[in-house]
Amino acid sequence: MHSHALPKSDLITRPWEYEAVYRRGKRVRGKHCSLICLSTDRERNRLGISIHGVKKAVKRNRIKRIIREFYRLNRAALPAATDMVFTVREGFSPNSPEEVKQAIFTLLKKIGSPSPSR
């Protein structure tokens, strides 16, 4: 696997892992999305994505792909040893990957993370 890949070990996959982040993590809210961060004792960051209220599977999957790509390209600049869950609610309707990135940058600034390079 080359260095630009996103290994499965960088993703939160189990329901109980999501629950732990929801219960104990720090949450910041945006217009139609939220970010929940929980510091861990792992060496790596991990990403979880939760999408609610977006009815079309094509739209849900596109949002997930864009968030994963953002994470893959910027994970070195994100807070270290942290589980992060991006939640998307009804009404989140990005017209471009740049809009999703801007929403994520805004949430990261609110949580006190340094801005990843663009």
C-alpha cells in the first residue's frame, strides 16, 4: 500500500467505537454538519462519518467520498491521536468538493485545531 492510501485502520467502523466518540467527545456544530473529536491513546487518527436525512444514496456516497479524500490529504495536519466523527444532517447540499472542505475547515477552527494546508 502506498503512502497516499487511506487504510481501513484509519476508519472508525464499529458501532461501539462511534458510541464512545458520541458520549465522551468534544462536539462543535456547523450549519448542517458537526464534528465530534475524542483524544485516544492510539498512534493514529481515525475518521468516522455519519450522514442523516440525506435521502439519495448517490448524494450520501459523494459526501462520504469527499470527506474521506479531505481526511486522506490532510490527516497529518489534524489533531494527533484523535478519533473524529463528521456528522451530516438534512439540508447539507454541497455543490462542490470545495464546499465540503470549507465546512470541515470551519469546524476544525471552532474545535481549536490548526488549519490544514489547502
